[in-house]
Amino acid sequence: MNMGHYKLILLLLLLFVGTIGLSQNKKEIDSLIDAFEKNKYSNLDKSLQLAQKTDSLANQENYQNVIAELNLSNIHFLLRNFNESKTYANKALAHLNNNNSIKSKIYDQLSNLEVINEQIPEALILNEKALEYAEKSTNISNKISAYLSRYNLYHYRGDTKKSIYFLNKALELNKQLNSSYFYSKIYNSKGYSFSHKNNDSVIYYYKKAIEHAELSNNKYLEAQIKNNLGNYYLDLENLPEALKNLTQGNNLAQEVGNKEALYYSNFYLGRYYEFKIDIENNPKYYTNAFYYYDKAVNEYGSSISKHYLRNAYWLLAGTYEHSGDFKKAYDYQTKYIKLNKELTEVEKAKEFDEIRTKYEVTEINSQILVLEKEQEIEKTKQKWLIISGLMLIFPLALLFLFYRHRAKTQLKIRNQEKEIHLKEKEKLQKEQELVEIKALIDGQDKERNRIAKELHDGIGGQIASVNLGLSHINDTLQNEKITTLGNNLKNTFKELRLISHNLSSNNYKGKSFEVLLNELQKQYENPKQFEVEIAIFPQDCLKDIDTNTKHNLYRILQEAFANISKHAKANHVSLSFTSHDDILIILIEDDGIGFDINKAKLGIGIKNIEERIKVINGAIKVDSVINVGTTILVEIPVKKNKITNE
């Protein structure tokens, strides 16, 4: 083996080892990202370490690297390190290629950072981009985040109407996602937004927010909500509940490392002891109040907006003055003046920039106006030439439009007349068809009555006469065979009489429909052909049917049961009647062998049913599954039939 072979083998080994190393590295990074998501709102220090380790392992311009940088931005934001948060967000945006979902998250983060810096126009532009990429990615959670950021933006500006609008949009969208994380943020915001309106609603929203924060293990937000609820109880002068919630909020904030929540919990605890001073008229609580106030401002003041800090200095100066500690009052008054001056200068600088921009725009507008006037003179000349031409064309155009409109109207009238004619023709055809069907059914009923009379009076009478003769003869002979023959003749006479009654329309006259149903049920249950289960709801739904509907409906049920008996091989038949909106719904179900609807030809029985249903303005649907059974659904407009027949 020469040196070239050795080099080739060595190269392949290095490639193999490198591939394994990359695969293991990717798995480790994925594991770190998962761990970060689990700890993000419960342990900030650990989450920071996980994000930093992920960033050190990931390659630049790699999806995992972008996620690592975005996670670093998020955790620094939670730790109130806003400069670092913005740096990592911009890095992630620079390294990202085409991923609309991640772009939406980054722009949403940058928008929130601009709100912290009080750059509201820039924040609004970035929020629009976040929403745009959220729409492209079809990621619901990104849209909810962007709507919540828009709520914060308008809330910061004091625009309550718009802020509530976007908060409600986020709530409606989260009903699809059902995320406890978002519910906790939304309900906390609702509680804060309504804190000056309805006591019960505010407490309800805060408690719902706490419930969802606990479900999503979001201790970071839970600490803030507890502080908000505790402060609200202070406003209501419910001191026990205030102390309980503020203490819990402070403990959670310390556990997670939420500096902003630690500021507010300590500040509100200072307020709590001020309330104790006022209520109990006991100055000893000043010590406790100043302890928490000083801790909030001196240890965690850098975690909140300078505007809020300025207000805190003013409040502390007044409190120290009230307690008689004028040195401390002077110190905080000095801090207030210094910070107020700084903020005022920033605001004045902004105002100056706005005035300068307006001046420059005014100068440009003046130059534009001169050019526009020159162009306007030229346009006026052209306009008069055009008007002169239009004055000639306009009458001709009106004349053309008039004749065109007239032609369209005439065509429309002709089409409508043709359509009315066709509808009338179709109506007459249907009426004729209905008359023919009624005549056919009347003919069938008359023939049934004639056959029933013949069976009952003719054949039935003869059988009865024969049976009577045999009975007289057998009185003397006492022959068993003649007795058996006589019993058979009796049974034949009964069956003939039953057939005669079923055929005759006189059978149901004077009987209620419920009685007819029971007779029909016994007809098939007594010979044990199949069981019949009848359900009627409501119980009086059959009382409103008229005689004609009763007659046809009874014949329909006879045909249906006869078909089941002949073909279905069923053991059980379910017959139900329900009434809804003046429609009587009849459902006939059997557990027989069924048939293929698409292949089977409908017999005379089903056709007779369909014809009778047409006569009573009803509708029928037949469905069948082989080896499962057959279902017949009939719908009859009871009120319409009653009015028509009357």
C-alpha cells in the first residue's frame, strides 16, 4: 500500500469523525434550547447560562445560532439589560435568512425595546413588521404576541380605546391556541386596564391571570400579577389581602430573579406601611415603609423606566418630609429635580427636532407650491380644450347610453316574462301530476275497498257457511279430522278477515292514529315476524294530522312494514315520530339484511310510498347498508296539509 492510499484513508476517517462530532454538537444545542424554554420564566440566572452556552456552541449564520441569539435577547430583556437585549436581537436579525416566524419574533422584541426607550413611532413601525411576518408565517402565537405588544404601545400612550381593541383581538385569537402563557398575560393586562372601573372585574381578571401563570409555570409573570393584585387591594384598603399578595409576589420575584417585580413588590410594601401609619395613626411604621421604599429605589430602580423612577423620588421626598426627616426629603427632592431636568432636556430635544423637521418640510412645501402653480396654469389651458371637446361629446354619449339602457331593460323584461311563463308551465305540470297521482291513489283505495268487501262478504261468507255445516255434521260423527279441518277453516277466516280490514279504508275511520299504530304493531308481533318499537315525541304530535294525511300515512306504514316482512329478514323494527317547526318526521329503521341503494331497483311498494308522500307534500329518503339494515326517513308538513285540506 503506497503513501497515497494512507492519505486517502486518513482523510475519510477525519470526515467520519467530523460528521459524528457535528451530529453530537447539534443534539447538545437542541437539548440546551429545550432546557432554556423550560427555565425561561422560572429561573433567569440558569436561563442566561443556558443561552450563553448555546451561543458558544452554535455556528454563525446557522438556524441554531439565530435561536441562541434570540434567547439571549429575551433573557436580557427579562433581566432588564436592555442594551444587551437590543444587541442580540439585531445580531439574530442579521444572521437570519428566510424564516418569517423567527423574523416576527425578532421584530416584536425590537418593538418592545423601543417602547422602553420611549421611541413610540419606531416601536409602531417595528410592530407592523412583526405582524406582517406573523401573517406570512401563519403562526398564531406570533400574531398574539404582536397584538399584546400593540396593546402595550397604545397603553403607554394613554390610548385606552385602541389598547383594549388589540387586547381583545389577542384574546379571541388565543381561544384557538388555548395557551395558558398568553391567557395569563391577557388577563393581567385586562385587570390593569380596568383597575379604575369595576372592583369585582379587576380581582376576577387578576385571579384568572394567576391561575394561568401557575398552569404555564410562569413564575416571572406570576410575581408581577401578585404585585398588581396586592397594590389593587391597597387601593381598596384591604390591607390583609394586600400584604399576603405582595409578600407572595416578592418571594416569587426573588426566586426567579425578576428585578422589575422586586422593585414593585418593595415599593408597594412601602405603600402598605404608609397605609398602616394613616389607619392606625402610629409613626413606628415609618421605619418599615422607608426600608422597602429605599430598597425598591436604590437596589432595583435601574430596572424600571426613568419616568416611573422620577415619580418615585417625588413620592419619597414627600413621605420623608411628612415623617420629619428633612435631610432625606431634601436628598430625594434633589434626585427628583436632577432626573426631571434630564428627562425635560430629552423631551425638549425631541421637540426641537420636531420643529426643525416641520420647518424644513415647510420650506420644501413652499418650493413645491410655486412649481404647482406654474403647472396649474398650464393645466388650466389644457382643461379648457378638453372641456370644449367634452361639451360636444357629452350629448352624444347621453343619447347612446339612453338607447343602450332601453335595450337592456326590454331584454330584461322579455327574459323575466319567459322565466315566469316557464315557472307557470312547470307549476301546472306538477299540479297535473299531483291530480293524476291522487286519482291513481283514489282508484287504488276504491279497488282495495271492493276487494275487501268481496273477501269479507263473498269468500268469507262461504268459508263461514262451510265451517258451520261441518260443525253440524261433526256434532253427530265426532270425527277428529273434521274438527281439525274446522279449526283450519276458522283460522283461514280470521286471516281473510284481517286482510279485508287492512285493505278497507273503513277500518281506520273513527279510530285514532295511535290505535291504528297498535293494531299494526300486533299484526307483525303476534305471529312473531319481528318486534316493533314505537316512540312518539311529543306525545300529542299526532293529534294535529288531518284525515287525508292520516289515511296516506297509515298506508305508507303498511307498505313499509310489508316490505320489511317480505325482504328484510329483520328481527327488530324501530318506528319513531317527532315534531319540529310544524314538520312531522317519521323514522323507520330495521336490522335486516339491507340492500345496495345504487344497484337495487325500487319495487312497487316503495313507488306507492313515494306517490302517497307527494300527495301529502312530503319528502322521503331511503338509506340502506348491507348486513346492517335499512332506514326510511319521511318528512310531512302537518300545518300546510291541514290548511290545504280544510
